[in-house]
Amino acid sequence: MKILSAAEVDAALDDLALIDRLDALFRAGCEMPVRHHHTIAEPTGPGSADAMLLLMPAWTRGQSAEKGARHVGIKVVTVFPDNGKRSLPSIYGQYLLLDGTTGQTVALLDGTMLTKRRTACASGLASRYLSRPDARQLLMIGTGALAPQLIRVHAKVRPIEEVAIWGRRSDQAVRLARELSTTLPQALARPVTVRAVTDRRQAVGEADIISCATLSSVPLVEGAWLREGQHIDLVGAYTPKMRESDDEALRRARVYVDTRAGALKEGGDIVQPLANGVIAETDVIGDLYELSRGQRPGRAPGDVTSITLFKSVGAALEDLAAAELAVTAQ
């Protein structure tokens, strides 16, 4: 059995190779039961916050598996909100990859790094289909662990020349911009300018691609600020009560999701407009299954006017694709 640490998972995964792998597995499909949520009541005693155990299984079957290889995978995630009091992360994750014909353990991988990498590359896959090929200006809203991953991937998919970073805490945006000013040009092997910004409205209006990865419960991207030809990538706000875009943004945009089953039930950016009648389920043009199979149109060649919006909540298929690639690359 292989054991891959966070650093080993990170080193094993190439962004563009992972985007290709995700594209292939969305096109082929796999078995993906609904994720399991289990509440662990007051884990440290009366009055402590309830914890959560999440199980995300997926498996390839028959001819849907690349080159006949079959795997079963499951991500185990724990969310213990009170861990901050102990100076510990609130979320831990591990990924178990099994042989699909025998059930034998193939590998145990760090699930936190796996999640970061596959989440960013799912956005990169969506951008391939939905953003303008000549997109050169990227705005990153949010300064957390996903921000540098998303910035790097978007800049590999499109010829990004300028990156603006906005965060609720301007010092964190400045710190991330300073760090990426050195590391991003090295990763891309080309010049790119990175700067922190404080005027979110102006930055939204200037960007070709807007990527958000926050835990916001109030919209950070307003439809009135948008202009023709933009692509909005919404990665945070992963519960029905959270939101990164307002109703007007949904009205103006051509809307896509990673999976209909997940985004229409879990992502507040889709759930809330559906609930209040701003959009209907039929207004969601397609998901990554349909885009990869050519069943729904993405951005047409030469289309410089459409606003596209992609909402991601994550899918076990993405974890499986990333785990298979990481183990193969070792």
C-alpha cells in the first residue's frame, strides 16, 4: 500500500494533466452515491459544538474506467469546529483508494491537499469551456488556502497577465500578492503581475475572470458590476445559507454547475435564486458531465459578449480522478 503525504500528493499532480483526467472521467462517468453526513454530538462534552463526519465514495465500473483499471475510492472528512480553541485545523481529510476488483487497499492519500488540487482543477476545466480564450485579467476574491491554487490553474488555462487579489483583510491580500509575485511567474514560465486591491467593485468590472473562494453569506459579486464577456467562478459558499453572488448576477449570466445533483441542493448561489424564483432549474444550462460530453454548449467560438457563471460544490468523482492520477504518477 502506498501512503502519500500532502507534499507527495502536491508534487504528483500536474494541473493540466489533472484537468485532462477530470474531463475524461466526467465524460466516461462513474458511480457516485450521495455523500454521507453524520453528526457527532458534543464530541468534547456538554456545550461543545457538534462535529461532522463526511463520507464521499465513488468507483469506476466496467468500460467506464480508463484502460480497464477499476478503483473504489472514499474520502473521509471530519469537521470539528472547536479545534480552533486547541490551535488545530477544523477540517481533516484522508482519501482511501482501493482496487475495484478485489477491494485491496492501493493507497492512502492526504485528503486535504487532494481536495485543494482537484477543486482548483475543476474550475480550470470549467474555464476551458466557458471563459474567453483571450482572458488576460483575473480577480481572486478570497485569500484562503484555495486562492493560490485557483490563481495558478486559471493562469495555466488562459493567458493571464494581471492578477488582482481582494480579501476582507487587506493585509492578507497584500501578503498573498507579494508571495505570488515571485512564485507565479516561476510556475507559469512567463511574466505576470500580481497586486492586492481594495476596491472590489472596480476590480470586478476590470476582470475577464472572477474567481471566488470564501465562506461569505452575503454576495461579493454583484450583477450590476459585471460587463459583457466575463466568466465568474464560484467555489466557496458551499452550503445553502452561504452566497458569493447576487440575484442580478444569476439573471445576467449563462449558468453552469459542476454537478446538478450537488449544486442545485447545496450551493447557496444556486439554491437561493431557485427558491425565490429568480431562476428555474431549466436556467442551469449544463454541468461538467454535459460539457465534457458535448451535450450542452459552452462559450461559442468568438463569443465576447456572454457572461458565464460556474458554481462548484465538489464531487467524489473529482477526488477519485485526482487520487488515481497521483498514484499513477508516483
